[in-house]
Amino acid sequence: MRYVDIMSCNKHPVRGLLCALLLLPHFAFALNTDKNQPIQLEADSVDIDEATGVSIYQGNVIVTQGSLKLWADKMWIYRKNGITERIVTKGDPTHFRQLEDSGEETKGRAKKAEFFVQKDEIHLIDEAVLEQKQDIFRSDRIIYLRSQSLVKAGASAQGKQRVHVTIESEQSTR
């Protein structure tokens, strides 16, 4: 098991390059077809305000878009001109999972998540954890760009806490 402190990687250009190279092979890409799928919702209750474009879903909220699945206690959907722009979820925790092209799953959880539909990215906020294969990222804020499987955490994601990363060695996954 290897541990990488991303904050120390940002201080030195050569170390930053080495960290980037170390992390690159561990990322897989989210299914390309997910972002083109319809968004399906389930909840115990919903309040829809057509005038403001805001819908509030409460109680065991489940969102599905292709292989992406989100769970939350409460969710706000913001729509403009008939297009869903942003989904905000809160829970204890709110969490998601998504299938990658490789067949692996990426999972995340936090107290709050913001899903920017058009940008195809998820922001995990407060007690954020993201798992890709055997690698685990922990911080107060993590940004996951789904279609690229790009992860930003800590200061690079406007967070205030240090990032803790656990990267499994190739030998331990065999």
C-alpha cells in the first residue's frame, strides 16, 4: 500500500510531475453514454416551482443517469430554459457510484454533493471520499470530472483541508 500526499506534490515541479505520472494509470474513464441518458428520480416527496425552475426532492432520494446512481436525503434540481443545470444533494452521507469503461466502479460520498450536468462533474463537499479501483481520496472537498475521470482535491478544489490518498500497488491488486 502506498500513500501520496498531494499537497507536497504541488510544492515542487519535479515531484508534481512524478505524482501525476504515479496517479495516471489508476484512472479509468466513465461510460461515455451516461451523460446522454435521461435522468431518472425517485423520492418520498417533491415540490416543483416552475417559475423559478427549482425542484426539491425529499426522503430517500435516488437519481439514476445511465450507470451513475446518486442517493441523498434531500435534493434540489435547478433548471433553466428546460435544461437541468445543477443538482445539489445533502445527506448523512449523500453518495454516488458510476461504472467506468474498464468495468470498475467509482464511488464517492460526502455530506453535500453538487452535480453540474452540462460540465459532467461532481463536487463532493464536507467529509468527502472518492474511491477509484483500490485508490481512496479523502478531503473536505473533491471535484470529480466524470467523463475524464479527473480528480481534484484539497486546495486545487478550493478545499481547506489536506488531501489523504491511498494508492494500492499493482502487486496488491493481483
